[in-house]
Amino acid sequence: MKLVSRAAWGARGYRLPSGATLYSSSRRRGVKLHYLGTAYSDRSHDRCDDYVRQLQAQHMDGNGWSDIGYSFLVCTHGYVYEGRGLRRRNSANGNTTLNEQDYAVCLLVGSSGLTRPTDAQLHGARNAIDYCRSEGPAGTWLGGHRDGYATSCPGDPIYVWAKKGAPRPGATSTPAPAPSEEDDMEAFDVWAYKGKDEATDAYAYLRGTNRKVDALLTQVAGLSAAVQSLASQLGDDVDTEQVVAAVQQAIRDAVIQVDVDITGTQTA
């Protein structure tokens, strides 16, 4: 992880001002992701330190906070800036309870201008999340500022990424195991079948298929009962050919047609 310490980016009171409160609980639930919520333009990396200092000044002088509000910040070049860090409670999640509950990691993108994180930035954010989990007492929960608080932060691109588990760019997901015969129907997602209209047709198709299968099973049950009835009548003096003929007739009566066209047309 390309970690930029408070001293390295020139934080005001880089050892953290005394007003930044220590976390009172022993563990965090997880990590909440944030964006700036204002316009943001990308810049060369040598200007990122200036922006983080500007943000700190806004939080301290404008908001009256004891320090920059986030636990960590990630620039578009993938560098992770130490904000309040792992030990001091952030002030970005909405209220004291929410601040105590989760770390706050801000990706330097805005609600306008640059709105989508770069691949390097996503790698950096993933590093920050892992750092909060391995070095701080963060659990595995991951979400956005909007979880539990009325806000659009961290924006849709970052929020969708968080809800996918914050995968690294270019990572390939592990394919799901093939469904067994018992759960084939449950595993078939009709809403992923080309589109909503086609999915509706597919759903009707499956329902029709189920009805045909149910009817066939009923017929087979009738056949079984007929065979059992005939078997109970067998005796030493029964004509075998007569029994065979009776069974064949029972099949025709109970099943009618076993070869069923799934589209609804029955074939002889």
C-alpha cells in the first residue's frame, strides 16, 4: 500500500489534535466509503497533497471539526492518505454512533467533474479497506455513507463497487458451481434472460412446462396404480398373454401419450 502519513502530506497538527476523540469501542463493524459530494477535477499527483490540506482546512475552519473528517483518503493515483487513521474516531459518517461504528474511507472523486474512480484509485481503496481490517479492528462489513444515513454519497459508481465486495480492477470472479438437478429451476434467473419482456415470456414458458410435468406425473401415478391392481389379480391359472394385453391397455388408458412436445403439441 502506498501510504502517505500525516507528516508526509503536511497535516496541520500531524500527530492529530487533542480534540480528535479516540474510539471508545474495541472494534469497528467495517468500512464506509465516501466521495467528495462537490465538483472535483483530476490533477497531477504532486498537487494531491495540496488538496488534502485544503480539505482539512475546510473541515477544521469551516465545519469546526477537530481534524479532517475521514479515516483515510485515496487519490486518483492510488495513494492512501492517512486522515484520522485507525485509532481516532472519524466525523464523516453522519453522527457519533455511525462514526464509532465504521471507518470512513474517501475516494477523491466528486458529484460532478470527475465522478468515476480510476483503476489505480480502486486498488488504493481496496488497500485501505484491507489495512483497516488487518491493522485496525474492522470487521468485514462494507458499504457506503448512504447506508444508514440520508445522502447520495458515495455516488453510484463507488456504491455499486462496494456492494460487489470492492473487487480489484481486472479481477475475475470465481464461477458459481453448476446447479444440481434438484435446483435447476431455482437457479434459472428469468430476469437475466435478455430483458424484462423476454424474461416474462420465459417465466410463462417455465410455468407451462411445470404444468405439463405435473400432468405427466399424475398419469404415471395412475399407471402405477393400474399395474399394482393387475398384479394383485395374478394367480397360477392366469393367461400370461392376457395379462400383457391388459397391461398394454392400462398404459394407453393411463398415460395416453408419453411423448410430449414441450411446446404444447402432443405427438403420437
